[in-house]
Amino acid sequence: MLHYFDPGKSSFDPNRDLGTPASPSETLVSVSIDGTAISVPEGTSVMRAAALAGITIPKLCASDNLEAFGSCRLCAVQIEGRRGYPASCTTPVAEGMQVTTQNGKLAKLRRNIMELYISDHPLDCLTCPANGNCELQDMAGAVGLREVRYGFSGENHLDAETDDSNPYFSFDPSKCIVCSRCVRACAEVQGTFALTIDGRGFDSKVSPGQNQSFMDSECVSCGACVQACPTSTLMEKSVIEAGQPEHSVITTCAYCGVGCSFKAEMKGDQLVRMVPYKGGDANHGHSCIKGRFAFGYTTHQDRIKEPMIRDSIDQPWRVVSWDEAIGFAARRLKETQAKYGRESIGGITSSRCTNEETFLVQKLIRAAFGNNNTDTCARVCHSPTGYGLKTTLGESAGTQTFDSVMKADTVLVIGANPTDAHPVFGSQIRRRLRQGATLIVADPRRIDLLKTPHADRTMHLALTPGTNVALVNSLAHVVVTEGLEDKAFIEARCEPAAYNAWRAFIAEQRNSPEAMEAVTGVPAEQVRKAARAYATAGNGAIYYGLGVTEHSQGSTMVMGIANLAMATGNIGREGVGVNPLRGQNNVQGSCDMGSFPHELPGYQHVADDTVRGHFEQVWGVKLDNEPGLRIPNMFDAAIAGSFKALYVQGEDIAQSDPNIQHVEAALRSLDCLIVQDIFLNETAKYAHVLLPGSTFLEKNGTFTNAERRINRVRKVVPPLAGKEDWEVTVALSNALGYPMNYTHPSEIMDEIALLTPTFTGVSYEKLERLGSIQWPCNDQFPDGTPTMHTLDFPIGRGHFAITEYVATNERTNRRFPLLLTTGRVLTQYNVGAQTRRTDNSLWHEEDILEIHPSDAEVRGVQEGDWLGISSRAGHTVLRAKISDRMLPGVVFTTFHHPSSGANVVTTDNSDWATNCPEYKVTAVQVEKVSQPSEWQRNFQTFDKRQQAYLEQSQDESASALK
Amino acid sequence: MSDQQLQNLIKMINQISANNLHHGDETATAEIVATHLKKFWARSMKAQIIDYAEHGGAELSPISKLAVERLKA
Ligand code: SF4
Ligand code: SF4
Ligand code: SF4
Ligand code: FES
């Protein structure tokens, strides 16, 4: 007998559709299907049981990522002792059941059903874009359909009009069989509920919203419906254009910290479409618009295709060979060090590049530059997470898997907007909320997660920006004073002295919700209710984002969150935990790989002699035992004249960093700026050396997502300019006289494993075997660690940290009466260099300023007006959008477009511990204006000039070839 | 060293001091601040703040001053 324990994640081929979802039950039931005995978990459908036994039952409306629906009846079977022909997708197995899936009667029944379907279906299979990959076609073949007796002259839908409004997929209702898979995918998988079946019986049809077009509806273009559709009704336009792909490679999305796995489906060396991969443990076959559709930038004409150099930024570029560019860069770096000293140069690693590439850049800096002036853009997003979690829990990383949320009873989301910034995980939270979990959102904005259908147990703590610590302290105060602590956990797992000190502090009256109400603006009773819901739910899970870290007390807040989780025992098992939602795809990885100036890979401090000794031995050089400069320190030093050269891989500090005018001044003061990127980004406009970067499709490596999951990135096309990013770093290092001899990223990973205690068990061979690995992966946890801190903390006992609330200096006053906070939207990614070069821009053409109706009214502002926004740092102009998502007194914008200059306004205030900028709080004034700001006008002039330099160089290189 | 660079260092150290002060225990806080600087500040930054403190350190908060004393040790 075949024995299957089928917990969803299994050794089955993820490319197969088993018809209905796995049942979580541990009780096994034995059945016989066409004489094959098999035992499966209770609750499994007959269809899935058959599929597990290797027997395929015809189906149209079922798919194993959707609940069974039972509408097409094609999957009918016969069951001994039961009457009629039950649908196998909706019938659960029962002990001793005997099932027949094929006989004459069933065949006839199925043929009749197919005949009905086909009589209302255009027979243009040969020219249909789904030809060769259509389930309707397959089923017609499978049931042996030979004739259609009804003819095609009756009433039909054959001339229904196609909806082409979405740039990525089309909707051709004439091919629709009304199986409702798309409707269910939108509801169950994505959680958006944009589609409905309109009408009844023959008149029923699929419709987005209230008979709107896709573009005008609620649709967020995740693609789940397209994937679910068994016909060509919903179809990727890229497939309609290019035809069906012929091979595919599994790789990882390069957009956000969810780290979705995709099948890159190819036709020769052309990428036809990206399809989320069911075998991916982060996304289980779901995706969002960015990973699914926004890959057009990889072949965009703006890609930098050749290395270029120039002596000064007021000159046009010269296109040169790789050797010449690398030689030029190395010479400049050496000259700078000779003139200004060893510490006068540094580098910035990328949170978009692979682990291997990031590791090499920091190695280059430490070993070849001979200093620790390495930093990464995580400085401006999650550096407080590193500091705060390391201090309290002992490891700079989230504690759970994404799947863990399916066991959470209360989900507390602080300063994060998962449905926009981490969409696939946002969908998963929504799934859990629909099952009945309680949601608490602490955020100044009413984020979309609060709009989840069927989630009536929601609370919104709409706090004033900048008062996070006051809020988390008052939550903890309620836990402690109302006796909601998990005493057993604290006693067994936490350091007693620190705990007692913390307890005394947090119990003080000044931390009570009543006392803090005046600060946070959140009614005390709401705080008490939320604290009780989190502490007593059973499993309470915290998810937080940049709304926590990007504050002057970012690190304190992270520690406050960890305190709260420890005090309630919400650490160390599934369904609980403290989870930072990482912005860019490899923020976790770039931090792990030693990008920070004080830490070698694996968060090992540079002053630790034993650790450093180990690195020195493997790398064969002496290493500096003092921390280097962080990004803001580098800028200050550049302006002061002691920091003169910088190597930037895949980052755009001139757009993403706060107080842009300060950054621009710093970049202008450099003697040598080397930028390695796929586009002429804002930073590259200040560069002397421009080295072409490669996209994630053009290289091998790994990314680490927000759940510490190491995923493989696989090359599907050759790098446009001939070199993968790690190869460029290798060349630069060799030119500097420090030899690097890697021939494949797997060798770099072997070195990482050798030097990083949490990575000792990681290798490409194991990644191939397991699909992905969550670090720590070592002798103790050979297959990785899905849930951290189950038995103890890396520092032994958990450390409660005192978290005094200290108000930020950035306060509103008469001159700047509003608070500006910044964030992102679903369709755009970070500085937008990639997504702006795709059709995603149809959703977000420009950055706008959201302002509350009451603030708009006093200023006489109408929707669409030009608004001047000034802070003590600078002034910019954006268009107004009136929105009551914000609290009165708070305005919001994004920074996806460089010319909007949102970061001209943000200040250089930063987190006290890590210098992570305070993007989330800037005091501003807003008024109606008639023209762009001075900065914007200068920006345009400078931008034009730099673009002209680029074009000039390309013309020259083209004529040189002739 | 530019004026602005020094101003930023002063702002940073004072902010670290303010965020670690608990119940007015200045000695304990100064110790925490000094440890923080040792662990996270670059050599040149430490040298600059020490130099500034030695020339009066007018804008350093009392705790920051104590912390720089400890940094020298
Ligand atoms: S693309 Fe996604 S959101 Fe849009 S209708 Fe399809 S499933 Fe729903
Ligand atoms: S559009 Fe596709 S998935 Fe949706 S009902 Fe029609 S055939 Fe089924
Ligand atoms: S959720 Fe993130 S990782 Fe997944 S497809 Fe979207 S952008 Fe890519
Ligand atoms: S697949 Fe079972 S009823 Fe459609």
C-alpha cells in the first residue's frame, strides 16, 4: 500500500497540480482507487488521493491552490455503495472507500460535459495563444471528445469583447468557461476580491469590480487569476506576443524581502514570462505585480552596456574596455590613498546584489583597501533591527518563517504596510485574518490591511509619527501591571537582573497608556485592549517595517518590541515571534555578509581578535581592528576633505538618502567615484568610472529573504556587458594587487561557510538538494532553522533592555506645522530605477503628496494642485492628493521618482544608535505654488547635461565601431 | 575637519547620551556611551571628539563629557 503523509510540503513534483489543497490532518485514512490502495490524511479529497496514487482524474474547475468548488462535474467518479457520480474534488476520502475513476458511464458523462463547454467556445485552437498549454484542450483530448452535436449557431459568447486595459495581461471573455478559478484565486490566494461572477446560468460571466475594466477595478495585477485560468481567457500579453515558452529555470525575485521563487520561462534567450513557483517556500506559487510582470527593465534601452570613464564630472564619458576601466579605477584609488591616507577611500555594498557579491565587496574593502569603510543601504532602513535584536535576542534577524503567521492568533503590525511593500506576505496575513485571527495595526496611516474582508476583529492604533517608543512602552506597561506576563517563560529564558530592572521601569506610572495618551494621541482604552489581545491570544506575532526603524529612536523601538514579545512568551515557537519585514530583496543578506563597518560577516565584531585572526589567516592579510565610517560619516568626511574615493555597487545613494543636497555636495567633493549599476542612476551622474552591472537574470548567486531563507538566483541569460557583478569586483581587486581567484559564486559561498558560524552547513550542493535553507545552518541545525530561539538565545538568556522614550528634535512649530512621513507603493520599487522602466508606471506616474481634507481646506488646496513642501533641510514641489488615510496634521509621500525630490526635504536626523535616517518624521509646511522648486530646476538642468554626456559617448562608441 | 562634521559628531554623542540616561544615573550612562563609541565609531571620529573635548567641549552634554573621558582610557 502506498503511504502518504501529505503535509503540503513534500517531495512531490511542484509542477504537478494535485487538484485540491493538502489536508493538515495527521490521521490517516485508507482507500482504494482503481484497485490501488493508498492512505492519505483525513480530509483529503478523492481527487488528490488519486493524484497521489498516480491516477489523474479529468478536471476543469479544480486547482490545488484553491478550495474545491465542484462546478464543472468533469471530475465525476463512482464510489462503491454510493449513488450517482459524485465530484471527486469536493468529496473527501472515507476509510475503506472504493473508487472507480474510469469506466464507460463516466466516459460518456465527461464527453457530454465537454461537448457543452466546447459548443460555446471558439474553435481557433491553432491560432490561440494558449495552444499547447490549455487545460480545456487537454481535457477534450483526455475525454476523447470527437463531435459537437449542438453546433455553434445557438446563442453564445463568441463575440464578447476583449479587455486590454491591463498592460500585462488581456481578458478575452469569448474563451471563458466560467469555471470561476480566477474569481477564487483573487479571493483566496490574493485576497483582493476584485473579480465576481455576474449573472446566473448561461448569462453568467466574469467581471472585474462592477463591470469595470481591469485597470479601473480594484485589481492589483498580481497575476493569480491569469495563472489559475485553464484557458486563454486571461493571458499574459508577453505570451500572446512571443508564443509559448520552451524551457524554464527556477530563480528568485529581485524586488523585495519576501524572496518569491519563480520559473523564468524562456524561449531561447528571451524571457517570455515569470511564473511564481509552487515549490518556493516563501511564496508557494503566489506573486505580486513586480516579480510577476515588471521585468521589462532588464532589456530596456537605458541599460549601461559598456564601461566608461572620465576625469571630471563636467566632461562627457569615454567608452573604454573593461581592462582600461578597471585599470583606471585601480590607479585612481591607489593615488588617492597615497595622497590622503589609507582611510580616505571606502565602498558601499548593495542590498540588491547577491550574497556572494556583497561578501566580495566588503572583502575588497577590508582586505584590498585595508580599512573598514564599508557600509550598505541597510544603513538607511534596517540597521536598527540589527542593533536592537542583537542586544535583546542575540541575533540580528527575524525569528520565524512566513508560514508561521498561519498559526498566529493575534497579528500585530507596526509601521509596515505589507499589502504594498511585501505583497505576497500581505496576502498570506489576509488569509490568516479571514480564518479569524485578530489584527492590530499601529501606524499613523490607515493601511490597506485594515480593509481585509471578513476581518472584523481589527484595531487601529493611529499614533502620531515619532511616538513609537511611547506606545510600545505603554503596551508593555499594561502587560506587566495587569498580570499578563508569561512568568514561566521569563524565568526559564531571560536574564533576571535585566528583567527586574526593566520591570520596575516599565511599571512606572509615566509609562501607562493614560500618561502616554497625550504623547501618542492613542486613547488609553484602545492601548489596553490591544495589549490584552496581543498578550492573551495564545499566539501573538509581531511584524514591523521601516515605520519602526526609520526614527531617531529606531533601535530603542526594536528593543521595545523584543521586550514585549519576551514578556508575553511570544518567542521560540510557530505562530509567534518578532519579524522585521525587509525592504529590498537582499537586505538580510547584505547585513549577514558583513557590510557594516564594525562587523565582519556573521555579525562578528572587527575588534574580536580571535575572529579577526581567522579572517586574516584565510584572507592572507592584516585587517584593521577599528570600525570604519558609516555612509553619513563618509559624506561628512567627504565634505570635510578627508574622504576622497568611493566604490558603489548597485545603490543609488543620491536618491535614496536623506537630505539630498548634503549628499550631492559630498559626491561632488570626491576625486574618484566608481559606480557599478545597470542604469545611469542619480549617483552615477556624479561618477568618474561607470561599470555596467548585471541584472538578477544574468548571474548566479543567492539572496536571503526576510525569513533568513537563502534562495538560489540562477543565470538565464548572459550578462549584457559580459561580466556578472562579482566578476567586476574580482577584476578590481586583482588590479589593486590583492588576488581573488573565484571561478564561480559557489566558491565564494564555500568561503562564506568557512568564515561565518551561522553558515557553516551552507553549500550550493545543499541548496540544490533542499531548494532553500534558513540560516543558522551548521552542525547543530544541518538543514537550517525555520524557527529561532526555540531552546535558548545565542546570547544564552534573553536581555530586557530599558527603553526610555525620548522625543525627537524634529517637532512641528509655527513655521513647520505638519509632519511629513514617507513610504512606498505597490507597483514601484525603492528608487524606482527598475520599475519606472516598466509599464508599472501606468499605476504611479509621479510621486504625490497625500494630505488630509481638513489640512487641505485651511490651505485652499484642491486635488491635483501643485504644493510646495518645505522643511528646514529643503524645498520641493509635488502634486496634491486629498486623502483621509492620514491623520490630520500628517502628510505622506513616496520617493520613487528622482525629480520629485522627496529626500530634499527629509533631514539628517537619525537613529541614535545606528544613524539610520529619520525618514518617517519631518516637520514641514505645505502651500500652493505655481512652479517647481529651485532644487528641481537645478536637478533638471544637471540631469539633462549628464544624459547628454552619456549619449555623446554612445554616439562616439558607435561611430568607432563603424 | 569641517565645522559641520564636528557639529554632527557632537549631535550624535549627545543623542546617544540622552537615549541611554535612565533615572539620572550619569556614571552608568557614561559607561554605556563610551562602550557604544568604542564599538561603533571609526578611529577618526573618536579622535575628533576627544580633541574637541580637550579643547573645552563646550557643547557636549555632561554625560557626553564623562563618556569621552572614559573613551580616552
Ligand atoms: S491580477 Fe490579482 S488582483 Fe487582479 S483580478 Fe487577478 S487575482 Fe485579482
Ligand atoms: S476567466 Fe478563466 S479562470 Fe476565470 S472563469 Fe473564465 S475560464 Fe475560468
Ligand atoms: S512579493 Fe516581493 S519577492 Fe514576491 S514577487 Fe512581489 S516583489 Fe517579488
Ligand atoms: S474539477 Fe471537480 S467539479 Fe470541476
